[in-house]
Amino acid sequence: MTRAVIMPAKKSKKPVQSSAKSGEVSSHLDERRKRIDQIDQQLLKLLNQRQEVAREIGQIKGRQNIRVVDTRRETEVFRKLLDLNKGRLLSRKSLYDIFAAIISASREIQAPPTQESSGHDAPALFAVLGNPVSHSLSPIMHNNAFSAVGFNGLYIPLEVDDIQLAISGLRLLNFKGASITIPHKTSVIDLLDELDDAAARIRAVNTVVNSDGRLIGHNTDWSGAMRALSDKIKINSKEVAIVGAGGAARAIGFGVKAEGGRIIILNRSKLKGEQLSSELDAGFLPLSEAKKLDCDILINTTPIGMTPHADDMCLPITALDKNMVVMDIIYTPLKTRLLREAEKIGCTCIDGLSMFVYQGAEQFTLWTGRKAPVDIMRLTVSTAL
Ligand code: NAP
């Protein structure tokens, strides 16, 4: 008797409870899914309205013979949206990705793809060769720049240990160009057919252009750095202190010298520092002795202060003076400790993003023959950072 009463009660209790719970869960889910569907419908309606307006803008511009794709205006739109976005759940990156897709759809309606970028032809291929490259921002920067100007190109990261094999691969697959990064900037030289003047003098290549099967090496690090500096100061006849004596210091030193600046190299290793300073006809000071500096421009080219060591600084604070222009070529973090301290005392500061974007812009022009959409490139990288 007892068994007969207890058993059915136990058996039936659990399934009833769990099915009630799962029923409740599924009704909560259904309710939210319905809301998502409604929101999607509203978004679809709004997106179609936006496309309609974009089409009208394209028609007006077409009638007036005004260039349809306006990357400056697109950058402004992104900037405004990033400022306006107060939603805690929509990250800068997601917002950027979503609106990049929306803007790209608008472009399609405003300026239907030309034959060059119809999407049916194989894209021109580009790559960054280095190790490591998984965190490189060059692919996102160049791919966005290609799409901004309607160039049918594709840029991919390739982790490369054997640069000789990689360069043979580029030739075989008819890549149109490549970025070369650590550790191959010097070793790639002997594998190329020609070097431009600057790359030959700096003895480092960060850009390869495939010109009808001939691979030509260029260096845009120096010109990128000079453009970043020139935004803030005229270099001619200025005293420039460069911290570091590696590849970046060599490229920047070459540029500063070409622009008529006077250089002093500050480096940890005396031998390397003295070697570079004699090549550049510059002064030299061991980094450990730099307590106070007498210069107009100070440039850090060492990795000191890079994430995860963001509190490190290549020089003591006493070396800074409020009249200096201080540039750090590190861009992770964007504001290094050196720049934070320099900003505090009133120096003019230049972050590593400027050089990175400008060196990329010069590469873009070498590869495509077109003016680079610098604003889009800068926004892409700063958003990704
Ligand atoms: P590199 O050839 O290896 O040279 C590094 C230099 O930094 C050397 O002079 C080295 O001094 C010095 N150094 C390294 N660690 C140091 C430490 N703990 N204390 C003191 N000195 C130190 O490298 P690179 O190609 O010149 O690149 C340097 C940095 O610039 C990297 O962080 C790279 O990411 C960055 N970079 C940025 C851009 C851009 O577009 N923003 C472009 C190129 C490079 P010793 O001679 O004593 O070893």
C-alpha cells in the first residue's frame, strides 16, 4: 500500500517541476526572440531608408560630377557614431564593423563596382611577411583602405620563418606586393631584384613591390616617421635625440638627416650606438648617462614602455623639457609612459600610430598608384587598438 502511494508521487513530481521550468524558460526565450525579430524588422526598414538616401546622394553627386565615394565624410560619420555611442554593450570594434558594412553597402548603391572591382576578378594579392604577425594591424588597415577606394585587393598575414622560400612563393603566386617586418627587414634584401635609394642607404626593406615580375624593395618607415613629425614641427636645423640604434632608429635617423636635422643617438649598447652615430654623422651618448637633454625633438625607437611593460620609460623624467616635441614609435599602448609624462609638462606629443599609418599609406600608394585614404586607415587602426 505504502509503496503504491509514494512511488507515483515521487515519479510524477520531478518531471512536472522540470517541464514547468523548461516551459517558463522557453516562453522567456520566445518572448525575447520575438523582440529580436521585431528589432530586426525595424533595422531592415531603417537600412532600406538609409540606402535610399545614399542612392539619392549618389545621383546628386553624379549629376554634379562630384566624386561619389568621399572617405573623409565616411570617417566623420564613424567619428560621430563612436562619440555618440553610449551603449554599454556595443563595443567600439563592433560598432565600427557594423557601420563599415553599412557604409560599404551604401557605396555599392552609390557607385556600382567598376570592372576592376566587380568582385568577379581575382583580387591583387598582398601580404605581411614576418614572425610574429598574428597581431599585425596591417591586414585590417590595408583591406579597409582597398575597399575604401574600390581597389580589388586582398592583404593577408603570413607567418614566415624562411624568408627565401616566402619570397619564391610571392613570385610564384604573383603577389603584387608585401610588407616585410621583424625579423626579415634586412635579410630580405639579397632576395630582391632592386632597391630604391632610401632602402639601399638604410639597408632595410619594409615594402616590396612586384613590378612586372621584378621585386623592388622600398623603405617607408623613414618617410612615414617624417610625415608624422612634419605634422607637428619643421625638422630642418633642429636638434634631434633618437633613443635606440636598431632598424627603426636607422630609418628615422636617415630621414632626419635628409630633412636637415642634427642628431644625437642615445643607446644602451655603446658599440651599436657608436656605429649608427658614425654612419649618420651624429653625436652619441650612452642611454644610462642621459639625465638632462638639450634637444628640440626626442624620439623613442626602443620597445621600452610597450605593453605589458607600460610603466617603463626609456629616460628619466628629468630628461624632458616642456619645449620638446616628443615622439614615441610604440603604439601599444597608444599613450606610453614617456608620452604621458611629456604631456604632463606641456610637450607636444606624437604617438606611434601616426608613423604606422603614414608608413602604411606610402605602401598603399606604391602598390596601387592611388592616394591613400589616410583618415580611414587611421580610424581603422585606432578602433582596432
Ligand atoms: P631593433 O632593431 O631590435 O632595435 C631595438 C633597439 O632598442 C636597440 O637599439 C636596442 O638597444 C634597444 N632596446 C631594446 N630593448 C631595450 C631595453 N630594455 N633597454 C634599452 N634599450 C633597449 O628593433 P626596431 O626594428 O628598431 O624596432 C624598435 C621598435 O619600434 C619596436 O617596438 C617596433 O615595434 C617599433 N616600430 C614601430 C613602427 C611604427 O610604425 N610605429 C615602425 C617600426 C618599428 P641595444 O642596441 O642596446 O640592443
